[in-house]
Amino acid sequence: MQVVRLASETDLAGWRAAARNLRAAGVPPEAAIWTVDGDASLFAGEAGPAPTPGDRPFTVPREFVDLAGQVILHRSDERFSLLYRLLWRLQGEPSLMKISTDPDVDKARLFARAVSKAFHKMKAFVRFRTAGDEQGEAYVAWFEPAHRVTEATSPFFVKRFANMRWSILTPDVCAHWDTETLTFTPGADPADAPQADALEDYWRTYYASIFNPARLKVAAMQKEMPKRYWRNLPEAGLIPELIAKAEARTSEMVRQAPSEPERRIVKAAVRASRDAPYDGQAPGSLAEIAAGVQVCRRCDLWRDATQGVPGEGPRQARLMFVGEQPGDQEDLAGHPFVGPAGQVLDKALAEAGVPRAETFVTNAVKHFKHELRGKRRIHQTPNAGEVSACRWWLDHERSIVRPRVVVALGATAGLSVFGKPTPIAKFRQQALQLPDQAQGVVTYHPSYLLRVPDAEAKAKAYAMFVEDLKFAWTLAA
Ligand code: URA
């Protein structure tokens, strides 16, 4: 096996050089493994082939070169090997690219079409919001392209908005233009983009003014503006109403002459944007965290969850409870520990004499991880990567609330709070020092108490849980 490590997900130059070397060294497609640097350690110790000196130059059709430039931007993990298979086959089948029925050619064209579509959607649906810093006004957009087209699309935005300072933030990579130089930085979180601004009124007014009810074709409109892009589009909120009123507006339009777009709104928006600069800082309040987790893309759990569930409780609580993640009911309600585990927690808190209303209750992970079995959503334990991605929110909750004591409920919370596995049987009833001066306590997760099969063992574990809650409350006093 030959392992190739590419510098990035869109490293076409790296792919080309490696593919040339592999082909020259006679490495068949099935013997090549393509990785990007991030997962290179999986194959540590293996090396790529050395180029063969004096190898005959091998030319490929122009169509293949162009296709490769697009295919490489597709999100499929298969893209590097698919391209290498085509390159390899081109040696013996120089007309391969003309055979549209060939499965490899067909798949590559399919990938290229999807990328080209993503490219056009990005050009159409990026919406900048106003931002600013000491250097003056700037614009920031959050966008989630269907494929990795950000770098390829950026020159279009440079040309179009040459005199503006702007950044386009995406989960893959961020593009920045300072009116002279285009630069790229690693992917970002939507919480890093300004959430709303007055320019959105402009977009809404503009969109409403160009919307022609007489030409309404709902299916075509949704095809052009797929729902996956709606949440970033200020004008999307208008669509249902505009559709509903389309018929009435059509007859009204027949009677009325077209009106000017409302310039007054544009002016007001520009003025307001100067007064409300975006400072790009981390969340500074619990309200910002609550808003931030709703748009968090630090890991993939948001995709299947109903909503993010932030922590709740007084801003100055002395005691903080950290659970694992919202369960089925918490995911629907948007509040932590309101389902069966929450009832166990409430009962034990009451027995321990701890008023829940004076504590802050949160979770290590803010979205519900589950799998569907029939119609049931079955809890799945978040993995270390998800816990670590979500720790950003927990850390901010901790730095805002600054509790004296943080209680980790169960092993996942223990991993998040202490940064390492903290076996409960070994560490319960101990005050463990945390780096931010708070004391840490670890105890059972309420769901565990529900699962203990033996009645006697269950009662014993529950009694220990109540003891641990008392211990933590006394420590926080
Ligand atoms: N389990 C948890 O860990 N947290 C909740 O909010 C609910 C169940």
C-alpha cells in the first residue's frame, strides 16, 4: 500500500504531484490510499513512492484536467481515488473521457456538476452582515457550501466587492479580503459571524420589491433557493407570506404602477451599521451562549437535533451541575434535565436540601445525539471529539457563572469538566481542584440510577447520589 498525505482537502497541486509519482512508479489505484494531513497518523510510518527518473512525460486530455479541478472540491471521500483511477486508466484508454457511459467518467461528471451547482449557489446566497473594528467598517458572512467551493468562489467576491473589507466564514475555510489581498484561515463557527443587522431590512425590502407574484412558481423557486440556505437569508422569512399573498398582489399590480425601492431603509441601515460594530468576541453573557448554541456547528450533532439546549440557572449560582447531553425530552423542550433523568435529579436534590433554582444546570454537550430506531430516538453517548468541541460552550458558561463547585454527573461530564476520565467510585466524595479555582465533584448520572437492575443496589446508589449532592452543596456554601 502507498499512502499519500495531501496538505488540505482541496490540495489539487499536491494530488497532481502525488498522482504523477504514483503512476510513474507503477502503483495501481487499488494500492494507493489518499489522506489529508489531519488523518495521516492513521497510516503513520508508510511513505509515498519516489518518482522514477527519466519517466516518459504523460499527457492527459484537457477535459480531464478541468474535471479534476472541480471533482477535487466535492465532499466525497472517494474523490482522490476516483481521479487517480481515471488517470491510471487514461494510459491504456486515451479516449476514456469520451465514454459517458463509463461508471468512473459518469461519477466524476456527476461530482463536477454538484460542485458547479454549489459554486453558483454560493455566489447567489452569500449575505454579508455589517461588522467593524478599529480599522473601520467591514462585512462578514456565514455560509455553509454544499461542497468545498469557498476558495474557488472567492475571486468572484473580490471582483464584485473590491472596495469593501469582507470575510466569508464557512466551516471548511474562511476567506478574507482587505481591499488588497485575499487570505484564507481555517474554518469557523457560525457564532463567529454577526447575528443580525440593519442591512437585513434592506435585503428584505429589496427582495419584496423584486418578487413578482404574477410569476410565482413555488417549486422552481425552492429549487433555485433550496431550504438548506434559508436560515442565512434575511429575505427567506418573507417567502411564506409572499407566497400566501401572491394572488391578491397580482390583481393589485395590474392596477398600480411599479414603485421605487425604499431608499430611506437603505440609508437607515447603513447608519445603524456604523453605530453597532461587531467585535468578534466570544460570548459574554448567558443569553449570547443560548443564542450561540442554536447556530453552533463545532461538531455535527446539530444536524439531527431539534435545537441546542443551553444551561439554565442564576448567573451567580454557587453550584453548577453538568450532565452529559440533552435527552429526547430536553431536545424537544429546549431545557436541561426536564425528562426522566431530570425527575430523579429533582427528587434527589429535594432530599439533599439543595434548591435547584439556586443552581446552574447544564450539559457537557448541547445537542441530543441519538439514532433512529423506527420512530424512537435512541440515546447515543457523545464521543470524545464531540465532548471536546462542545467544551467551548461549557467553559464560557463556567467563566460567566463562576460557580464555586462544579458537579460532573457521570463519566461524560467528568471527561468534560476534568479533561480526563475520572472514575466515579474512586473519586466521589472528594473536592477536586479545577484550574479556574472552582472545586470539582464527580458523582453518578441520574440515568444510571434508573438503569441499575437490582432494587437493593439501586437504592444504595441513589443514597450515595443524595450524599454526593449534600457534599457538593456544603462545599459551595
Ligand atoms: N441527561 C443529561 O445528561 N442531561 C439532560 O439534560 C437530560 C438527560
